[in-house]
Amino acid sequence: MRLSQFHLRTEKETPADAELVSHKLMLKAGMLRKLGAGIYTWSPLGLRVLRKVETVVREEMDAAGAIELLMPTIQPRELWEQTDRWQKFGPQLLKVKDRKEQEFCYAPTAEEVVTDFARGELASYKQLPVNFYQIQTKFRDEIRPRFGVMRSREFLMKDAYSFDIDEAGMAASYQAMHAAYTRIFTRLGLEFRAVQADSGAIGGDASQEFHVLAESGEDALVFSTGSDYAANVEAARAAAPAPRAAASETMRRVDTPTQKTCEDVAALLDIPMARTVKSVALFAGKTFVLALVRGDHAVNEIKLAKVAGLADYRMATEAEIAEYLGSTPGFLGPIGAAKAIRVIADPEVAALADFVVGANAAGFHIAGVNWGRDLPEPETVADIRDVVEGDRAEDGGTLKLVRGIEVGHVFQLGRKYAEAMDFKVLDANGKATVPFMGCYGVGVSRIVAAAIEQNHDANGIVWPTAMAPWQVAVCVINPKGEAHVAEAADALYRELRESGFDVALDDRGLRPGAMFADIELIGVPHRVVVSGRGLEAGTFEYRARSASESENLDRAALLARLRGCRFSEQ
Amino acid sequence: MRLSQFHLRTEKETPADAELVSHKLMLKAGMLRKLGAGIYTWSPLGLRVLRKVETVVREEMDAAGAIELLMPTIQPRELWEQTDRWQKFGPQLLKVKDRKEQEFCYAPTAEEVVTDFARGELASYKQLPVNFYQIQTKFRDEIRPRFGVMRSREFLMKDAYSFDIDEAGMAASYQAMHAAYTRIFTRLGLEFRAVQADSGAIGGDASQEFHVLAESGEDALVFSTGSDYAANVEAARAAAPAPRAAASETMRRVDTPTQKTCEDVAALLDIPMARTVKSVALFAGKTFVLALVRGDHAVNEIKLAKVAGLADYRMATEAEIAEYLGSTPGFLGPIGAAKAIRVIADPEVAALADFVVGANAAGFHIAGVNWGRDLPEPETVADIRDVVEGDRAEDGGTLKLVRGIEVGHVFQLGRKYAEAMDFKVLDANGKATVPFMGCYGVGVSRIVAAAIEQNHDANGIVWPTAMAPWQVAVCVINPKGEAHVAEAADALYRELRESGFDVALDDRGLRPGAMFADIELIGVPHRVVVSGRGLEAGTFEYRARSASESENLDRAALLARLRGCRFSEQ
């Protein structure tokens, strides 16, 4: 591409209204233009990158045997009613009425439509397994769209859906997609991890997320030093605690006039926070629940909701707390409740001896508390906390936390959707049976932003080669407009193209400083400068985007260097 | 592609509910599945064809210097208000409210958004000319979606928008797009014509439509035998008539008791229909208008609306006819009106002598009528009729009519949108000036249907090679499952692929009849049969989709034949 024939428009100033570095750099590089909240036009430069990602995703999906189709963005309400998701999906579902007052939604995902397609197309186990995918625009009406295409409302997603005759088949299809995703993110040159995940609103049996690692990531990821174990913090588990020690203190009421937090209580009593207990008051159904975690731990809402009876829990009101515990917040505890309550203890709390809880009386806590002696053993012991850095892992290792950006998600859905939509095929015995589904998403547009979060420096984006708008930029320095310089640049441009490189010839006639700043900002991995002085010496100036110094190389050495980089990057 | 790894599902029966042959064949071949009125899923087979079209369109747009970007499908009301199209576009515009009650539409076209993009990106004439395009899903809420993807609501369109500093630049950009479209439809192997068109609701100064010729086409196209002249019937013009002959009859009232049509009157009086005059009663503003065309001609509503004062005309009611003409329909004429009326005569009527009109009295006509003598010369003479086969063309040739399917449209928009959206750039003198726009659409998904309308036979689709899902099908006949037959087929499949052909290996194990029927139905241009018997003889059975006979060719002859076809098709 000759940049004089392209539309490149970078900004000198960094946009003030963007928070994330990827958003700032995409605007500064002119990759995006905002049309509305969470709605962006991809400029020619941005689209080049988006298409590179799309192509890698498509190639690996095809290589994994998935078959591409194209489903509509506008989908009828009736199908979404069949799975109860017309309501359940919530306000993220953009609903629309046509001129005949028929209701539709703009698809945020396509389980219903693909299952409807499949039930019309698949009649026998002989047609299975099959995995249909599409790369199609999606819309989710986010309450607070932000961070550019990191969390936009309209976005490009690859969504795939597998159909198998049995659970083992579903597991195999799932593994094939896991392997394909691993190849996709490897080819894209991204540092990533697959982690166990909660399957959330889409439901189903097993799921893993693929995250691009970046300090700015919204999600906390947990790894073990002892094995391959990795999980989203929502799903991560620590090892069971050591057995409870014997009681050594007597229970006593302590004055804590202004100490409403575990931290303050521990400081006052000069004990570790790990010996204090935080009591979180909830209401679930008609039951008042006290959830107990250690003072140095945090309740994990997703784990909490998985405890039997707590699927629809909510925080208790102050009035309910007063009624059931006879106390005000800050001094709550499981001892001496005014009415019957349910106590759920995290395993780390259940393993404590000589611990401190609120006294259910303003200004007081109770210290030296021991299970079985001062209060009954907890009715429910369940993992309800976030793991923390340094926790012991189930594999014997230690848990570490890093931050990531979710760019892919694989689910085993089981029979949920097929059952709801009455989709059956004949099995080998001629019996109608509900197939097993998996679904597999890649956030194509989000990958672009995530890659920048992971790969940038003070001068701009540092693209992995597979995603770069061009692999090589040939920059022409030719202030006198000399024919032989222009010709040499053009010849090099054509030669590199013929060698299979995706090349930009910067023939815009900019001053070197402005030209180099642009090429660095937009993150082209390899820069070659053609100048009259270089040509006299028989050399080109080469610099990798990630390098701090440039080198003067003759034509053969330059080509060898670029070919070598290409080889190592593939 | 090995068809055993693909999802192909053809129907034995022709769908009863489809009207057009393309719709029937697309459903029968399993290219489409209906999701709702005018909303379709493209199956893997259908998508292969759609992508082939998309690729040709993209390559030719790139070759013409247009630059691809990607605009959102969901667009804010505010922008559409700036050009007054939020209301004017009418109920085809699918409107939607988000969770914050903000209003958007699903883009049916993108003049507003691209102009908004351009005004943020383009500041100087130095950046012009530029032509931005996208290939993006569109939605038009058709009142009566029909014919499958021929007139669907959700569809894939390529839309391009050029920006020039002056009118001459716009004309050059327009010509470049005209040339690109000619290459696109030529490469796609379609018989097509570019015709002059009315620019309709999008407005602007000049426009041409590209039509795929097909008997089932919705549009009537007009050609001249005397030159390259071609136009949509809405825009087509015939030569001016010969000068009026002298009057030779006297005016007389004739009894036409039951003769309400020109045909009946001409038969009764034994004169040609071309000597009768049809009077069409209209109301425009506060004026009663009588539009006169020859009895053998039809009024063209679009031409009529272009006559000064008739932009918002409507048909007159019977009450208005009674009030202004004192008559009932069937006997209307320009002589003896009860109140003042405006008369608009088509040139062919203005050139008549001794003609017949209604008498404005039930049961009577007036014959031998002559302008200037029996009634005043017509106030307005304007081309208000459809041309007909055999009309004399302005170039001296004869007009011919054929039918076509509109698949492309190029417009010179002028400054309409840029002015409405206050988009200016600096010209060479540093003066802010409104640029000139063009817009250029290709109906990517409609092309697929149009190609089938033009290219099919009793056995199914006959794809032009460039659009075919595969160029070659290698069919394996191997009832005994012999290894050497499977291996030979596989080797041929690989060899053809390595030679650059897009090949399907039909290894599904179907009986020959079913396999051949599928391959014919889905329209693969070249079929090669590998069988044990053929291998013994050292031959493959080759048949072109368009041929009636097959031939036995050895490997070298087969490859030469396929290469020869490829050469001639490109």
C-alpha cells in the first residue's frame, strides 16, 4: 500500500477523554472514530488490523473443522422466548419493533438461531459432530460502554456452536476448540492464559476463558506455582485450610466503641486480621443469612450465589439486620441473634479457633470465640471467598494473581438449549435424542484493544507482526524529490511485496520526524528508511519497532533480516 | 473441501412457497434458511457463494483506489436529522431505542455517517479525492419482503462514497466507479447493462443503474439499436414525434355508449389506438390537472412528478372529476370542462391531428379533434409516458425493452449531504468550500439471486465460475470402498487444489444418481467422476455443467481442459 493513496490521519495530542491506553492510542493513531456511546467507525487503518485478526480466527476455525455460515443480526422474539432469554438476558438485549410491530432483537449471541438452524438441518447422528461458526457484528446494550472497543456496544465477534450426539463427543469438540483458540492467540503473538471460569448467564457444565495478560485487565486471574492450574478469580479455589486448632482462650466481650471494621478491631486487640471474622448479612427467600469470611478475605458473590438456597440472595436491609440481630452494622456476629438465622461459614472461618466476631451490640465485639463451645458448628461450610495472592493451592503450590482481558470463552452447554427448543436427532439405535452443544466465542474487535494494552510503549503501539496493519514500512526521505531515491524506494517496496511481505510505502512526502512518529505510533514492526545518503553508501536504515537502535544494512542483509524475523514470528 | 467434512443439505422437492426460480433453487440447494420475513441465515454453501461475490467486489474497489472502512450498523438519530432523512426515509428505516431511550436506526445506507466521518478526517483539498467504502450488513424494513434475498430486509451491501473538491472531480470519481462496476460484473460472468436512471429518493444530479439481465427482472430497461443508449424505463426517452399533420376532419360528437377504454373506442370507430387520447385526472396543490397520453401509451408516474407543479400530485377523486369536468370516468377529455383545469400533453399527443377524446359526457366521445382549432394548444407539453418497444430513439435507432434486476447504482450526489451537514474543506486558495460527493452501491447478496435468475436450467443452478461455491467437483464412485479408487480421487483432488482450483471432493459415499443431482443442483461448473472402471481405462469422466454430454479424458487431457476453461473464464 502506498500511503499517499491511503487515508492515514494521526493526532498529535493524546485524547483527554479516553482512560485506557489502548483507547487513547487507537484514537491517536486514527484507528477509530466515535459515532455514539459504545459505537465506533473503524477507519481504514483500524479495519486493516481488525481484518488481520479476523483472518487468523477464520483460518484456525476452518483448520479445526468448524464450518462457517452467516446468521442474521436481527432475530425474532419468538426464538428467544423458547429459551426464556427474551426476558432473562436483561437490558443488554437491544429490542426493536418493525413496521408491523413484530418484535426482534439485535443479536448479542446466537444460541437460539443456530439451534433453530440445526434442528432444520440435522436429523441423524450421522451428521454429527458438526461445529457451525460465524464472524458477525453483535450488539450488547451495555449500561456503561467504555474504553473504546474494549467494551463497546456494537462489536465483531466470532461465535461457534458444536453439536454432538453424546457428552463424550461434546467434550472432544470442546477440546478441539480449546486447541484452536490456543493456536489463534499464539499466532496473534499475544501473551495469554486459558483459565477455568464460571459459566455465568449462558449456563452449562464447563467453561474456560482465554485472557490476554495486561496490567490494565478488568479480570483477576489466579495461577498456581504447583501445576497448570489457572482460573478466573470467580472460579478459583484454594486448598482446604489446616485442621482447626484447639481452643486456648475463654470467650469475652470487648469494648470496641468506634471499631466497625475487622482491620480496626484487629489493631485494637493487637491480633492478626486473619483471626477476625467478617459477618455479611443477606436475605435469601424468607431466610436471614449471615455469611462469614475471615477479616482479611472478601466475599465472592458468584461463589455465594452457588450455595444451595442462595441463588437469588440480596443484601439485608438495616431494618432486617435490626430485626434479626438486634444490632447496627459494624458489630454483627453469629452469636446471640434475636431471631433464627442461617450461618454460612467459609472453610477458613470454620477452621478458626479463638476468633473475634461482632457482639450484635453497638460498640462491642466478642473475642476468644470457639466453634462448638461458644456457638454451634456452622450449618453450612462453603467456599465463598476470593482467593488471595499467596493462598496455598490444591496442588500444593502457591496461588499467584495477575490481571487479564477476556478475549475468548469456551463453554460446554450440554442439552440446555436443544432441550428448550425441542431439537432432537436420531441416534444409532434410531431413537430420538437431544444432542449436546458447546459454544465458543472470540471477541474479534476486543482483541485489537487487548493487544495494544499488552504491547505499547511511550511512542505508541508495538503490534505483534500478525496483527500489524503492515509488516514493513518503507520510509522515503527525499526532500529534493530526486528521481533515483523515489525509484529505489519504489523498487524496494515492490521487491518486498513480491517476497510476500505486507508493506506500506510512506511516500507522503512528510518530514522525517513526522513520518517516523506516525510509523511508530501505528506500530509497524519493521521500518526501512530509503534516503539519498543511504543509497550512496549502498545501505538502508533498518529498525525494529521494539528495538532502540537502527542499523544500516545492504539490500541482501536487509532481506535476510526481514525473512529471518518472519520465520521466527510464524 | 471434502464434502464429508462440509455441511451440504439439499432438498428433493422444490419449495412450494417460493415464487422466483432463484429463491426456489437457493432453498432447494440449501443455500438459505428463513429466520423471519425477509431475514435469512446463509448456510455454509450459500456463504461460500456470497463470499466469492464479496471478494470480487472488494478487489475491484481496491483496484479502483477506493479505501475500505467499516461503519456501524446502529446509527444515531441526530445525524439522520441533520439531513432531514429521519422522517423522509419513511417506514423502511428500522428505528430502535436503547436502554436510555436514545433513538437510533439500523443503517439502510450511510451517507450521513460517512459525511460525519469525513468532516472529522478531511480538512483540505490536498486530501481529496478520496473514496471510502464498506461491505456491511444493511436493513430496510420493506413493506413486503419477498423473493428470498432478492428483496430481503437484512442484506449485504457494498456502499462507497467519494469526496471531491469540485464537480469535475466528482464526475471523474463517478466514472472510475462506473468502470469498476463494469469490471465487477464482467468478472462475475454476468450479462449486464448499465442504464441511465432516475436518482430517486437519494437525490443528486446523475445516476446510472447496473442491471443483471433476466426475464424475471422487476425493472424494464430500454436500449437503442442506434447507439449505446440504455436507460431504466423510469428515465428512458424516445425521439420527438414527427411534426403535426394538418387537420383533415371536422370535429364531431360520437356515440360510445359502453366504450370507456381507448381500445374499445378505437375498435368502434375503426381507427388506430394511436389516434385516441387517454385523459388522466389528477390533483396537484389546488389545481385540477388533465394529463394526456396516446391511447396506446401509459403514463409514467416518475416523469409526471417531475413536471413543474406536480411534485406532490395525486389521482383526482370521482367527486373532483364530476366537479371540474362534469363527467364520470371513461369519457373524460380536455374539451368543455366545467371549471378551469390545467392540461399537460405528452409530445406524442401534442403532435396528433384528427384525434379522439372523451366528451365529458357519459356515453360520448369527440372525434376529429385538432389542437388550436377545437381547443387551445396545450399549456404544457412534457414527456410523461413510458417508452414502448419500437419507439424511435433520439439517436435515430429503435428502442428495445428487456427486463433486468438492479444490482448496482452509481450516483452523483453533488453537495446535498455535505451542505446539510456543514462539511467544508479548504480549497487551493485557502477558502472553506463544500465538497462534491458521489455514492455507489452494490447489492452483494442480491447479486447471488440475480445470477441464478440468469443462469439456471431444469436441473438447478449453472454458476458462472467466479461465483461458484467450487470450480470443480471430484465425484467418487466407489461402492466397494476400494482403497485405490479412494486414493486416486484424493490424489486428483490434491493435484487440482495445488494447481489453484477451488475443488470439492464428493466423498460422502452417496449413490451416483443422488451425488450427480446434488452437484448439478448446486451448480458446480466442472464435474470429474473417478470410478474403478474409469481408472482401469486410465480416464476420468469430465462434464461441464453447461454441457449435455460427458467425455472420458486421461489425466493430462483433463488438466488441460480445466486449465483451458479457467483461462477463457478469466
